[in-house]
Amino acid sequence: FLIFDLEHERLTFSEIMSMIRTCEACGMATMVRVPNIDEIMIKKALDMGASAIKVPGISNAEEAKLVVSYCKYPPEGERGACPFVRCNDYGTGDREGCYEKANKEVAVSVIIEGIEGVNNMEEIIAVPGIDTISVGNVDLSVALGVPGQVFHPLVKQAVIDCADLCQKYGKSCSAQVVNPEDVNLFKDYKGISHYHTDMPATMLYKAYKSLCDQIHESV
């Protein structure tokens, strides 16, 4: 799956909807990262067909429950219902069963980024309806006074704790990697099911720089 970032990137909803269509044509799922616990943004992203929602900065169980409520239709939540949106083929889909289907299929992901969130990690992960959890290595490193040290022992321990708790509660943990060998830091933890990495611009820069460096070395 791909993550479309509405927190740090400059994407618009119109651009994201085109990207969702492209991903669907390729058989790929999509996750939209909203800036915060914003009911309207979550609803719009899901209405246009996002497969999952990711919400950053979660600090406690109450916030996690609120995220779930915005992602789920009643009785599991309070997501606003409309059968004529893109996720239900603009009203040509199942107008009665679309709500139950969405509640089963939409994935809900949260990011624990601060010290309060780390202290409340177990209660956040235990919230029903939360499917995946990740630790925000960058923000946590800043909060812990080791800015930029995304694999500092304190940061790494938070990721490991998250993985262990995800395994305990039957949830899925996502771990950050910068280089391929970083996977070795977490390969023994079964709670980690997937990894997330750099922004597209950073990955493109690295690819071009590697190419240019190899050319310079050869001439």
C-alpha cells in the first residue's frame, strides 16, 4: 500500500483522489495520513475511497477511541453516512450493505509520537477498532532530547514495546527503516508486520545521488 500524507506534504484532496484511482487500477491499497483527529478530513478521505486512515500524535485511549469513531459507521462509530460517494461507486453500489462492508474493510492506524503516548501505549493499542500502530521515531527522538537519532536506544525500545504489545493484542505494528539493513533491528519481533520508509522526494534524491556518485567514480 501507499501512504498519502496530508500532514507534512502539500497534497490536496483532488490530487489524492487521482492517486487513489491509480492505485486501485494497479491493485494497490491506499492509506491517507491526516494532520490530526479531524472528523471532516477523515470522512472525506474515506468517502473518496481510501482503504485506511492514519492519525498522528495519539496520546491516550480516549483519542484512539475518537479516531475509531470517525472511521466507523454506527453502531461502531459516528462516521457520517452517504451512499452516493465514490467509495460506494457514487450510489450505484449496495446502498444498504455499504456501511457494514466499510466497517469491516477500512483499516485504522495511529501513530504514537510523544512521551505521553509512550506512557499510555498499552491502553492505546488495546482500543477495539485500532488495527495498526506505529511509533513516530522522529517526533519521539525530539521529545526525548535526542533529536534526529531515530534509532536511539530509547526510541528503539519504544518500537520494540509497541511490537510486543501489538502481538499481545492481535494488532499490527509498523516500524520505520531508513536503509534496508535497518530491518535487522526489528526482525525478531513478530508484532511488526510491515515497514515504512522515506518520503518520495528523499528516495528520489538518494537514487539520483547514488547514480551521480557512481558516474563520477567511473570517469
